[in-house]
Amino acid sequence: METYSFLRHMADSWFLLAMTLGFLGLCVWAFRPGSRKAHEDVANSIFRNDDRPADATPAQTRKEA
């Protein structure tokens, strides 16, 4: 079997299977029940260094400025 045919066969069958399994594994890992805390922490990380109180309304922050 020549090299091109062998590589083409591997890409058509085994690599497709490996990519599909990798994709499904990443989906399961991202949506696993234990990752909720990590996702909430990352989602709220942009507000970590916010100077105004969390219960302040936009009208209250305009009066202070």
C-alpha cells in the first residue's frame, strides 16, 4: 500500500472517529454537573474589581459622579 492511500484511509476513518470522540468528550466535560461553580466564577470575573456596591442602581451611580 502506498503512503498516500494509507494516510487517506487513516484520515477517513480513524481520525474522524478520534475527532468525534474528542468533541463529545469536551462537550461532556464542559456541561458536567460539577462545573457550575467554575462557570459562574468565570462569568462574574469581570465584575470583581467594580468600585460601586452591587445593590447600587445606575441612577445612584450618576449622582455620585
